[in-house]
Amino acid sequence: MSDVSTPDPRQSRLFTASELLGYLVLAAVIFIVLPSVLDAFRLNLFGKYLSYAFVAIGLVLCWGVGGILSLGQGVFFGLGGYCMAMFLKLEASTPENTSIQSTPGIPDFMDWNQLTELPWWWVPFNSLTFTVVAIVVVPVILAFIIGFAMFTRRVGGVYFAIITQAIAAIATILIIGQQGFTGGVNGITDLRTLMGWDIRPDSAKTALYFVNGVLLFAVLFVAHMILKSKAGRLMIAIRDREDRVRFSGYNVANFKIFVFCAGAAFAAIGGAMFTLQVGFISPTLVGIVPSIYMVIFCAVGGRLSLLGAVYGALLVNWAQTTFSESFPELWLLAMGALFIAVVMAFPLGLAGLYDDYLKRHIDRLLAPVDRMMMRRAARKTSPKAPAPTAQAAE
Amino acid sequence: MVASTDYLLAVEGLTVSFDGFRAVDDLSFYVDKNEIRVIIGPNGAGKTTVLDLICGRTKATGGSVQFKNRELLKMREDQIVHAGVGRKFQTPSIYDDLTVFENLELSTPGSYTVFGALAFKRTGEVIARIEEIAEMIFLSDLLDQKAALLSHGQKQWLEIGMLLIQDPELLMLDEPVAGMSVAERKKTAELLNTITKGRSVLVVEHDMKFVEDIAHKVTVLHQGKILAEGSMDAVQADPKVIEVYLGH
Ligand SMILES: Nc1ncnc2c1ncn2[C@@H]1O[C@H](COP(=O)(O)OP(=O)(O)OP(=O)(O)O)[C@@H](O)[C@H]1O
Ligand SMILES: [Mg+2]
């Protein structure tokens, strides 16, 4: 075994110093800088942008690292959002609030569509516990079914992208078509309280912004752990040379299904936070266009970088809000141009630029800290490190 | 259908056709325990395809491949690996974006499942084993180098190392010295000599000097069929073999 004082660089560590710094800077931006420079309205907007960051983080795992391009992440985002909205809508539809309806006690859009009873699959969404579980489990089940059907048949690449895009289109059509069950094209609106707590005032929105921030870090942490594990390295290997991975003894399909499900779960949490912060969910967030936007956030930020994905989501959305106010027609073109420019000129996005120009200097500055962290990690993992026990054994 | 045998590998009636073209045609051969078998033959004879069929990369149209009396044709690639068959590809097939160390790490047996891989810990034992293999394949100093930056010969060695760490009972090598310099070739021959001990090896190779050095028995393939089989000397003297292959 190597000496503790000369740390082995191959000893796997959860964080390097520069990674840790990256997370600290992002935490400072989200929890300190943005809340102190933005008013409640703008902060809520940034909270909405950050809810897309969840999807972008999932895309880093699936697309950037695993090479699986999904153009249907909006479906999972939407499922999470709709699950949350169903709970909030039921809470808002008390018999007193809906006494003017022909059937009081059911959501207003159901009443408008001549439904006289709550559909059976809406009933469990009266429970918050069920809803919280469903927000993650429902999209994961769908992702599992899609992943299982595609990846065990070795459908990949462009074919997979097109199929996920078709699923996004189908999901929108279904939601719009089943107006009585889903609220149709308007979506589920007029959401008011969460377990009696009014989510509409500025104070609630600010609180939700912080909840969103904490959840984002939880998801970042999980994604980081996956990337740092052997499974993360396997995903890179699968992207590189899928065939070879099979002959190293792995069932490639299972790993692909896993990251696709993880990406779906992350997207769904983002969707639920979107609903809570924005106060509605609608099919415009589910279809092909939002799904492609989400890929653009990830590409701009850097598809190999979890932090890049978060900055990409913030930056592109902020730019969209700013520009689309002044040039609404041009924005779509600008978005397309941006995507092409990034893919052609900066395939690794903002994070790639950071790696090329800044990382070197930061790493040099942090080198002493990094060595210290490495030594601590080595002491923790090396069974022979504690000297007293070794002496006792002699 | 096929009786139980003492052979490590029993290939019988193996056939594959690509759109009616029979790349491998009713092929039968047997490999003993600890035997080093070399398959030679002209370009397009079907040598690579035979290895592809055994390791599950290509699905056979008919026949059977028994490895330790287990039918491989019904198994998935990863299951065949777990059964004890390792494969090196004709063009170096490694993970370019990962380091040499990581390439070897992913080839280390165990934690094959998703949750196993998530929970996998890089222990001192794993590191020591990887360092040992790296030493054998002459890559000790390059463990932290991205595999993409290796020379062609080093990539070949890395892939051999990736197989070695799997410790397969049957090792299949497709042109292991192709594209190597004379010096690299020599080192590779030495390397193969040490790693082939205690296991069966199926090698495809064009380099006759190399074949002479290592082969116990040679199978000559031509248009998907066996043209001749036997010791190197016997095969080299066979007029049919001289005509279609060695004569050129
Ligand atoms: N997947 C495939 N589809 C169609 N034809 C194929 C396929 N794989 C191999 N072939 C054909 O089968 C024949 C045998 O190919 P194979 O690669 O096995 O030859 P080889 O003996 O390895 O030749 P070489 O010495 O050049 O490596 C060739 O004619 C090839 O074109
Ligand atoms: Mg070949």
C-alpha cells in the first residue's frame, strides 16, 4: 500500500478541491447573490429557470455522459408537474370553493366538461404522500418501460431521439384531447394552497425558491455520486464503445435504462417545483419544443458538466426573458442559431470554455487544498493507515 | 443434440449467412483445454466472423457452439464473458475517453450489475491488481494517460491487458500483432507466451512467423469452410493451402 504522506491520485474521491469550489460558488449564487439582488418577482422567475436545470442535469447524465439523446424530457418534466398540480387542484376544489358548479367538489375543468365524478385515478392525489411518491415513481415507470423496450432491442442514437420526440408529441396530444381529465390546452390552473399554506404571495414564492434550491443541490449531489461511481465511468465507456462494454461482461441495456430513469426522475422533480412556483402546469411544457429547449440549456452549459447544465438553464432562460420581451419573433431564430453555434464551435459549452481557459489557473491555486483533501481521503479509505492498531498487531 | 465432450470448445455445423451469402458454412472444429489454436486464411475467409459468432457479436443461422458443454449461441454477450470467454478485436477496441487505469478497472471482473457498479469501491486490492497487469503489458508509466493518446501498439497491449484482467478460460485474439513495429511484435510474442499459459487460446493471425512460434494446431479457413487442419508443418505442406493462401 502507498504511504499516506504521498497520496495516490487514483484513490477515488468524491470531490476534488476545484469541484467543491464549483459547488460552493453555485450555492453562493443561488442562496445569497440572486436573493439579495432580485426582487420577489424576478427571484420567482429565476426559480422557474432553476426548475428547468433539473432536466438539464438529467440530460448531462443521459446525453453528455451516456450518449443517449432524449428529445422527450418534457414528458417527464410534465408528469412531475401534473402530479403536483393534481394534488394542488384537488385541494383548491373544496365543495365550498366550487359551490357554483353543477357538481361541486371536483376540479372546475371537469365540471365544464360534464364530468360528474372525480375519475378513479385522480382520487389518490388527495394524499400528499402519494403525490410526492408519484411525482418520482410515475415518470420513472414510464422511463423504464420506454428504456426497456428500446435499449434491450438496441435502439439507440438518432432512432431513440426520434422515438422520444414522438412520445413527447403523443403526450401533448393526449393531454389536450382528454380535456375533462387533464384540463386540456389550458392545463391545470388556479392552484392555491399546499396543505393549507397559500403558495401565491411573494413570501411563499421566495420560500419555494429556497426549497427548489435545496432540492437542486440534492439532485446535483446524487448525479455527482453517479458520475463518480464505476457506473459513471461505464456510461462514458458505453458512449465511446458500447460493443466493447458488452465484452467486458456488462449488460449495457441495464445501465442505459438506469440513467434514463435517473434523468426522468430529476426532470420530474423539476416539473413539480415548476408547478409549485409558477402556479400552473400546461401541455406547452410537455411537447417537442420545450423538450428541445431543455437539450439546448444542457448544450449551452456544457453537456459533460453538471454545474454547466445549471448555468446553461439560468443563462438561456434569462436571455429568453430579456430578449423575447423586445424581439418576440426573433427569439426562436436566435435560439436555433445559438444551438447551432454551440454545437459547431463549442461542443462542450460554457463548461468547455471554463475548462480550456480558467480551470488550469484555478487548479493551480487550489493545488495545496487538493493535496490536503487527498491525504484525508487516503487516511479514511486505507485500512492500514491508523498507526496505533498496526503497532498493536505486531 | 450434441453429445457431452471433453473439449473446452466444440463448434459444430456453425453457419451464418448474410443476405444469402454464407460467410461461415457448416463449420466444425474442436479446441482442447490449454490448446493454442491459430486460424489462418485469406482475407474475407470468415475468420473474424467465426470469433464474432462464438462471442455472440453475430447471431448464427445454424449449428452449435459448446463451451464447457454449455451452448453459447443462446447466450447474450455479457453472459458469454461470464462463462469464461474473452475476446480481443481486430482493430484496437478500448475506451478512448478513459485513462489506461480506468480501462483496466472496468475490465476487472465483478460488480457487473448497475447497483454493484454504483456501490463499487476502488480498494487497494483492485489497484494492486491493475498495477500488476499494467506492468505485464508495458504500460505502468502510462496508467493515468487517456487511452486515446496511446500509440497503436500500446492500444493493442491495453486491450490484451483488459482481457487478461478478466482471466478468461478461452482467450480469442483477432490479429494481435497486426500493425505493430518489429520491436513491438517481439514484445507482444513474449507477452502472449506468458498469458496463454493455463488457458485455451484461439488466435487469428496473418503473420506466419508469429503463427509458427505459438501455434499448437492450425486451422485454415477458406470461403467459410475448413480447407485444412493440423500441425503447422502439415498445413504448410498441404498443396491446397499453398494454392489459395500461402502461395501469394
Ligand atoms: N455483418 C456482415 N454483413 C455482411 N457481410 C459480412 C458481415 N460480416 C462479415 N461479412 C462478410 O463475410 C466475409 C468474411 O468476413 P471476415 O471479416 O470474417 O473475414 P476475415 O477472414 O476476418 O478477413 P480479414 O483477414 O480481412 O480480417 C467477408 O466477405 C465479409 O464481407
Ligand atoms: Mg478479420
